[in-house]
Amino acid sequence: MSLPPHRLIQSCKTRWNSVCDMFERLVEQRWAVSAVLSDRSVTKLADARTLELRDDYWQLMEDMAPVLGTLMSAESEVSISNTYPITFSLINTHLSASDEDSPKVADFKEKVRDSLGERMKIQSDDLNTSTPMIATMLDPRHKHLGFLPPATRKSAHSTLLQMATAERDSITAGAATAGDDGNTVHTAGPRRHGAKPTSAMSLLLGETYSDARKGDVESEVDMYLKDPPAPLESSPTCWWKVNERRFPTLATLAKRYLCTPGTSVPSERVFSVAGLTVNRLRTRLTPEHVNMLIFLNKNI
């Protein structure tokens, strides 16, 4: 069938990302799996009836695999800022009660809603200051926080303003310190020869009048929040690369928070590989080397 000679992947209940890997591999090998299950010289009829999947199951895996792989496991794209938009969308939309739900389905939805809300601490007083929520506000796709009640949304935006103000003060203090050290010195000095003459309005209002609004953190945050949200398909990092000069203080915060991974999968994978490497090298290394690798694997 000209398919890659890959083995199927078994999911592990303690690692949800393995479900994504399992789905992707099954979709890739769908026709090979179907051929094996329909071959009576290989698979007994009773086993085939148990193992065969309906077409709608195959379609479900095909639809879910890219969602699982892209939204939360992305390592090269921003993922932390998707945490709460997805959480609230699940709770308020996909898991909301419906008149068409059977008693078992309704009970299942309620239990999942309660468990998800408790795990994600959506009722916590510290919600607005959590790293995922700050990252969400710094993501131009989600900055409007449409999934939150108006009062909570206003409080979250106030938190963003406080953080931006503190960041600007820190930058200003750092620049002043650099100037005191003699590294950075700004002087008013005479106007350069050939420079454009100062207008009467500039003389009345001051040369820095137009720069006052640019340096106002409150205006920067307000302008950022009033800007139309970026399309959901766009990249927040690309958006900030284009708009960094418009919102310099917020861009600094965005660099700090949006780089946070929304999942522990990459780090877990590194240590899993490290553990596997230790096992493979046991027969080749001295006991001292093995003990050092085990120590590093457990403690770093």
C-alpha cells in the first residue's frame, strides 16, 4: 500500500499526549489495519468484530489528531495563551447541558465540568495573576477575554495595566542607572546645523509634547486593547514582531510570558530519553558513571 513501515502506538493513560500519537499513527495506517482485520488467514472473525472501527470513529480520530497536536502540544508555537480560552470554551459551550442529552451524558458532562473547573482553578482569586491568564491577555488573538464575565475581564485588564506600569518603571530605572554609570548620556544640546526650525506650536507646547502620549503606559495598554483582535489562525509571535514598536512595554512582557510552554510534554520527553539512554549505557559505563547519570536524571 506504499505506507511507511511504522508500528502502531499504544496510548498511556498517564500521558495524554500519547493519545495524539496513537490517533496520528492509526490514521496513517488505517488501510493497512483494515486489510489485516479483514484477512481471515491472519485475524479470526471474532477478533475482527471486536477490533474493527466504524467509519465515524476513523473520522473522529482524523479530526482530533491535528487539534491535539497543534493546540496544546505545539513546541514551536505559542501554547500557554490557549489554556484558558479552551478551558472556558469547553465548560461554557461543549460541556453545557442540553435538552437532548440522556441522563448518563448529562451526568458525564457535569462531572467533567466540575473536574475541569477545579483543576484549572477558574474560581480562584489568583486567576488574573496566573501565568496562563497573563499570557492570554498578551496574546493579540485572545486579549479581549470574551470568555470571561465583564467584571472579571475588567479586573484582568487592570492587572495588565499594573504589570505594564511596573515594567516601564523598571526600564526607566535601568536606563537612569546606566546614565549614572556613564554608559548612556542624553543631553539637550544645541540643534544640529540644518535641522528643521522649531514651529511656534512646538515652542508653546514643548518639543516633547508629541512624545508624552507615546510614553504613557496607560495609553499604550488602552490602545492595545482597542486594537482589533488578530485572527485565530495567526501567529502571536509574528504579530508582536510587527507591532513591537507600537507597544514597546507590552512587547517586553509578551516576550517573557508567551514563551512559556503550555504543557510539560517536551521536558518529560527529554527525561524519558535520558532514562532510556542510561539503561542502554549501563553495560558500557563504569558504576560511577551510571550513578552520576541517574542522579542527573532525577534531580536536574
